[in-house]
Amino acid sequence: MDTACPKPPALRLTAGAIPLTVHATEQTGGAPTGMLAAEVEMSAALQGEMVECCRVLVAAAERAGVDVEPILRDFGTTRAAIEDPEQRIALGVGAGLWHRLVEASGDPDLALRAVELSPFGNFLIIDFLGANGGTIGGGMEALARYFHVVHPEMAIVVAADPPDRKVAVVSPEGGDFALAMTLTRFAHLTPGGCTPTRVTLRRAPTRDATLARRLFGPNIEWRAAENAAWLDEATWTRPLPHSNPALAKVLEQHAKSLGPAPVTTLPDRVRGVIRRLLPSGGAEIQAVAPRLGQSVRTLQRHLAQEGVAYQQLVEAERRLAAEQHLADPALTLVEVALLTGYSDETAFHRAFQRWHGTSPSRWRRGGVQRQAQPA
């Protein structure tokens, strides 16, 4: 996960955004899953990611001695908003906040440390869907159907890979966090645990080897092509002791009412990753392809089949980012250039002149009649 991230003043918490609440009352003590009456309320048009993804990272950063208050203010949010489970965070804000907190802590393992600070239930309906899947495998398959509720650009993919079952997280970034969160959830739900026979992670090895073993088990392959775990048949079919089939049906009905996972084209997904990487200047295809679970050659081939070249998508995102950032008078032209992925103002000026036939400063002053449109 890249850590360098300049301040993006244009990005803000989606204030009062999408209500996501679970009102749960345990009727019998000790069982956080089966003995549960749940009411879920959420807009069908999901936007942004669940606030829990950011809340736990803020908590981990504080434990590492980071003064988080100025960082939260930089991103236009507050501790109260981060602690409110009804909030959803705009995707760009969430990604930027993650990068800034990791950078401030100096700990590349911060996101994985945060996994252990998220108690069961904080992911609301997703936690309860998984816990009421009957078996670990059934719970994993439920998560795969509805993981877009957590983050609309993340997905869990379950596949048979004899003799095991493979659970992979497809995500522009943060896939190791999502995989660890998934495995630890099920490990705590059953006395038999949920230890994979094998795990592959795209990231470099953790500094803290014991943390990695706690989250993923002993058999980890680093710098791999994907974030994935393999579970043997005994683990896959292991019963979840508090699973309630009747509650599972109710939760599935609620989850379906939230709307289907967003349908996006490959170019859309590529542009989404580019958008996140531009501020750090790392939007090369070599950085983007692994975040989509593809090799560089495979991604280039698939884009060609869609009739588009990778560099066209980079140019489109840079142009859109430039127009959006220039609309913020608080940003200098140098800051706009950096946020648009250029290392210096001269290169940015040449590109902008090519796009608009005028300079960024003149465009900003309104000397050219225009309306910013996505490229």
C-alpha cells in the first residue's frame, strides 16, 4: 500500500451520507449471531465505504502515537463522524486518510494491526450474514455476494481449487486488510478456527512476523499476484455454532434490498485505480495491474479488446483531476500539478495547454468559457 499522499482539500467526508444501521438485541447472552433480532436500514444507492474501515485505522494510528486530530481535520472530518456507524466515507477520502495515517505512523503494518481492533459486529449486516451462513464456507459465500456493501470497489471471489477452496479479495488496494478481516472473523466464530492451508499476499513481508501468523497462519507467500487464502474441506464445512437459518434468510432479504453490486467496465475499474494513485505519482501500469489482479500484459490485452489504451485512461483521469482541483482556489498550481500526478508544474502546464488550448491559470480565472466534464 502506497503511503505518500499529499493533502487533498477537495475531498470531504460524505456528511450525513448513507444511513447504515443495525439495531441488534441479544435475547440470550453469549451468542452474538444466532440469537439476534436485527433491523437494517440503508439507501439502495450505496455510496462510499463503511466507516469502520477508517475507524479502526484511526484507532491503530493513535496506539502508535500519531496525533490524528489534525489529520482528520485535513480530510474535513471529525472523530464523532468516524465513530458513527451510520456514516459512509467517500472513496477518495477513505483512501487518502489511510495513506496519511500509515505515513504518519511510519508503520507499513498499520492496517493489519487495525484488524485486531475491530470487534465482531462493527461491520454490521456483513458480519451477521457471514456468522449465519451455517458453515464457514456458507458464510464466505454470503460475504462474496454482498461484500460491495462494505466497499463498492472491493469483491470477494470464492472458487473451487481442488483439493481446497480459494477465497480471493479483488481490490485496488487494501486487499490484505480485507482478507485478514475476513479470516479472523470466522476464526473467532468457531472453536475449530479458520486457518488456511496457504495464503498469498501482494504486499512485502510484514515487519512483525507474529502479527502475520496470527492473521493468516504459518504458510504465507509474499509479493504474490493476488490476495487469497486456501481452505481445506474440513475447514470449509466446519459448522458455525450460533448460526440461525431463519435469521440468515431475513438478513439476505435486507442485503438484496440494498441493491446489486455496482456493474463497471474494465476501463472504469482501471480509471478508479489510477484516480487513487495519481496524487502519489505512481499511476504507471505496473502499479495498476496487480491491484486489479492482472499482469501488465493481460491488462493491456483486455483494454485493447475494449478499444482503449492504458495511456488514454491516464490522460482522461489527469484532465478530470486537473479541472476539479483548479476549481479549488486554496490550491496553488504546484499543488494541483502534484495532485494530478505530475512531478513539476512545467509538465503539468504543457499537458493542460494540450487539453484546453490555454494555461491553467487563465482557465482558472475564467478567461475561457467552459464547464468541466469527465473526459
